[in-house]
Amino acid sequence: MQLTESEKQQIDRILNKTKQINGIDPEYKIFGSKTWKYKWPKQASEKKLVAFEKEHDITLPREYRLFLGCVANGGPGFAYGLYPIQKTEMLGDIHKDCTCFPSMTYEDFEALDARQQAIYEADANSEEDLFYNGLLTIGTEGCTYDTCLVVTGKYRGRLVSTDGNEEGPFRFIHDENFLDWYERWLDDFIAGLEMGNFGVSVPGSQPELRTQFLNQEDNLIKANILSSLGRFPQIDPETTALWEYSCKTEPATEICEVALRQLIRKQAPSIPDILRLLLDSSDLKRNICIRVLRLASANNVNIEPLIPKLLEIMPTLSEDLFSNAVWAVQKTSYNKYEAFLPFLELSDTSKKITSIWALENSPDKNPTTFVNHMLPFFNEADIDLVRQVILSLIEIQDNRVPPMVDSAYQKFSEFETLRKNYYQRTWGKTIVD
């Protein structure tokens, strides 16, 4: 394949940069590096590339083909690296146009998913997957996430981050082609940026990204820009100010939450004041605060002053937020039996279960008092609630409990193993029915 002068220059730059990163991470601490260990395989021969294209009746995008033939046939790259051409995957119809597009909304995704479900309803054994049409899977990020190359249609040559669970829109990578993306990966690596978050990060320096943010209208891209700013090892004061401004003024909750998480990760001094501001604001902003309390505590933020207000609003929270709040309280001096006791009166069963667990693990729990509070729950009809009560009473020797466990077993035959475990671990008895 004949290269243009600009292509030759880019290939030369990439080859030079591959040599530079080899000694940066000798202990393989960069995410995924233990898989590829900075070893680039030989280039793919023209014969092999032609044979692959002929076999699958496709033409590989030029920049990707240049990489395979001039740099390496797979090897080191973002996350777990790149597959050699012979191990790439086609999960959809590679000849049809790609069904995904940049800035795909959840409404767009749901429309495509409806078309996919109609296919399954017509033929339960169908292997057609609309989400992957026109996509060649060239590497994996781990779990269900992969990196795919668009082979057909309007966005041919672009890269897409996909999710095999197909629970939301696939995300287009911002670079225009494979070589630009790969060279940026090398540049970010050499510059010491956080590589675990490379994924769908937005290219650019901190000043460039801040300018992009101010000129951008798409909230998803704005959130990605704020997240991308967090990859730099040294943060400009202007970047911190942008995160703070976004937390305080952005109406879009996704933007506010991304900015808040970046401030916490970088341990900005303003975090306590911003958390307090959000906790006292509207429900949506308040919920963001509660969701990040675990991260804040892990990053040495003092969340103690927030707990009185948190305890006050906990009965009104959703199940997930209630669990987050319980965890936050447990990390402070408010982790007391009496703090969680009122929540046993809540009508929501899941919150009662979480409250029982919190009471069980309270450092000042009195076993007799705890049993007093648990016994009435044996009369409940909810099996999960009664199960949690029995689990919480294991290893507390109180003669009032065994008859209640036996009675629960009569009501719920599913408790056979649980009952045996209770007697064995609490009383050292083996029950034979």
C-alpha cells in the first residue's frame, strides 16, 4: 500500500513513541499492561490482509490497515490491547451500515432496541444483532466492553466503545480515525495521564478542553470533557474553578455529578462546602451529594458535618440512596444503635432490611435489646425481611429466638438450610428433620 507523506510521518511518530513507553511502566501498573507487556507483534503481511478482506468481503478502513501492516498486527493498546486481525470479531452483519451514531440518545437506543426485540420475537433463535452491524471488534476493555471499528456507512473508520449487555447507547470515540486514536493513546501514556479513563475521553490540553466545554451544547459531551480534564496529573486552577462552577450552576445533573467526582478525586479544598450546598438544594442535586459520599470518605473528605441533615432526610430517600446514606453514617461518629432504630418503622421493606443490617453492625449494639427489637418481625409476611432477621440473630444466644426460627421454618419451607445454619452456628447443634 502506497503511503502519503503525512501517513509516513504519522507512522514514524507512532513507531518512535512505542519505543518511548516501553520503560515507563516496568511493573505493569497501567491498566491492561500485564496482558500485552509492551510487546508489539510483527506487522501483518499484505498477503494476510488481502486474504482477510477477501474472506469477509470487506475493505478495512485505511488507517487501521496501515497500522496492521506498518506498525503491528495487534498488541499494546488501551485496556487489554488490540486483537491481531485474525482474532477480530464480527458480532453483527459486517456488510450492513452501522446502526449507531455519535451522540446517540436513550430514545434512539430504545427505538433500535425495539427493532432488535421484534427480530427475536419473530425468531427466538435468530443471531442477528442490529447493534453490531457494520462493526469489527478489534479489542476489549474488559467485562462486556469492547472497542469496535466502523467498517461501513457514514462513520466508516471511526471507533466505538460498545457494551455487550446492550443496555444503553454505544459511545463513539472522539478521534476521527484509528491512527489518530492510537497516537493519542501513546501521547497520553507518555504524558502521564490516567490511562484507565482513556476510553471515550475527549482529546485536548486543559485549556483546549475548557474552551470546548464552554462552546459545547451536548450535555453528554460536556460531561465527558469534565471527566477528561481529570486525567491530567497536575490540574490547572482554572480547571478546578470550572468543576466548582459546574457543581454550583449547571442545571444538568450528569454534568454536576461528573464535576463533583473530579473535585473529590483531586481532593479540592472546596469539597466540604460544595457537598453542604448540594445536600441543602433540590432533590436532584441533593441525590448527587448522597451518591458520592462513599467516594468522598474514601478520599479523606470529612463528611461528619453532613450526617445530621442526612439522618433527617433518610426516610424520604429511594432504596439505593438510603443504602448509600446508611454506609455514610457508618463511617462517622453517628454510627450508633439509636441513630438507625427509628428506621425500623419505615413502611418500605427494603429499607427495613438495610436498617436491621445497620443495627446488627452498630458498635454499641446490646444483644438483648437487639433481640427485643427483632422478635416482632417474625410475624411479617415478607420472606426476605424474616430471612434478614434470622441472619442478624445468628450467634446471639437468646432462648426466645429458637421457637421463632422454628415457626418461621414452618411458614417458609425455603428456610430449611438457614434454620440448620442458625442452630449450628449459634447453639452448636445439628438439626435433623
